[in-house]
Amino acid sequence: MNKLKNIFWILVGIAIIGLFIYKIIRSFLTNSLLKENAGQTKAVIINERNYMGNQPVHPKFSYSYEFTISGKKYTGNSHDTTLTIGDTVEVEYDKDMPSINKPLHRRE
């Protein structure tokens, strides 16, 4: 039983470190790809909430945005708690892979 607890906590630690590394690599990859082959477009804020962590009583959230490239819809997190559904935001995206995108002038 004690061995099982140790394995569990080791796995939890690995998962937390893995998530942290994933976020760093994803951010670096997104920024480097957008430097090479970026396009810009306007996106509309949609009714999809992205809750911010560590706020159990009154959690803050930002809405997602949606834009269309070549007839296909793509979404992303606006990271701006002041935007409401129907607002527009400028988005930068990779021309070859529009699913790699980020909002410009992001607020947290």
C-alpha cells in the first residue's frame, strides 16, 4: 500500500512538471512559427468560456474567439476578461497552420 502511494505521488509530480514543460514549449513554438509566416485577421468573441485557475470562489474567465480562413473555422482563447460576446479582436495566425494562433493586444 505504501509503495502504491509513492508511485501515485511520483506520477502526480511528473504530470505537473510535464504540463509546465508543455506550456513553455507550446508558447515558444507558437511565437517562433508566427515570426516566420504570420497573417492577421479579425475574430469574433464567441460564447465559450476559458476559466482561469486558482480562483475557487469567484472564478474569472475570458471568452474564446473564432475566425475563418479558407472556409474553415478556428478558435482560440482571448485571454481578455473585458471582452464580451460579439466583440472583435485582432488575431495573428500561421498561414500554413491557422490552428496556431494568438490574439494581439492580449490582457490578463
